Amino acid sequence: MGLWEDFREVVHCNRSYRRFDETVEVDEETLRELVDLARLTPSAANLQPLKYVLVTSAEARAEVFSCLKWAAALHDWEGPEEGERPSAYLVVLGDTEAAKNFAYDQGIAAQTIMLGAVAHGLGGCIIASITRGRLAEVLELDERFEILLVLALGKPVEQVKLEPVGDDGSLTYWRDENQVHHVPKRELADLVVSVL
């Protein structure tokens, strides 16, 4: 495979996974490698205001998990059960001493980390629905740090299937009776407004 085909495969495999094999550990070194990828990405005005908390211990993972909300469209699901929870987290912080506005840095960094996770044979979910005050207490964060995102990481145990958008136009994801997670995606032709 060429570089383009490899990259397309990594992007295609990069889904929002919410169920993991919790027995497959994600070690500190892997998390450091993923943060190092994010370190190399562009930053607005090159201020580089993002910092990270690496979470690997079982006790800390349980505390972080209690501060997250999972899959808003799955109304009857409270999140992954024990044994299917993430094996690690990266908490993405904005350092207010480095910048007052974090612009798009966290999105660029988070996507880069997720692509890196796929290349490591892992997967994850970018979570923005966070009880931030409680998580800041759990992590004993200095007031200068703003919690931007939590990246849940591990070895996925669920299948995510991309679907065309149905006739009703709904973009809401769902799970079927076999726990396959279905995600509607618009067609390329629906996205290109014009060619000049």
C-alpha cells in the first residue's frame, strides 16, 4: 500500500469507539508518544497552550470515568460497563498563562492523537461532555488550567459501521440488536458546494 492508501485506512478506522477490552493496557510510553504527535501539530499564533494529564492507573481511570457523559443519542445507555471501559485517558488542558483563547488547537491535537492511536492498534473517543469542576478537583489542577477535552483510549471491542444518510435525513447514530454501532455519513457530493 502507498502512503495515501495507508492514511485513508487509518482515517477510515478512526471511529468514535465507546467500548473497549479493559484488559489490554495502554501504557504511559504510548500516551507520551501520542502527546508527542500532538506537540508537532500547528498551533494558533504558535502559542502552543495545550497541556495534558496522562491517566493510566485503575483508580484514576475510575475517577475520570465518573466525570464523563457517554453517547448522548443512546438515551438508555449510561456508558461502558466495567471490563469495557477505557484503559487510559488523556485529559487535554488549555494553559491560560500561555493563551486566553485556545482557538482550534484542541481539535487539531485530539484528531492527531486519535489517528496515532489507530496506528498503534487502539481506538478512542473524544469527549467534551465532562463534569469539569469535579474533574479539576479529581486531577488537583491548578486554576490556570482549563479542561478542554477528555480522550478515552483503549482496544476497541465494538464494530462501528458507516451508513449513508437515510431518506429522513437523520444523522443520529444508533446501535442494533447485535450492538453494532451505526453512524450515518453524508455523501461527498453533498459536501462540495462548487468547483471553481
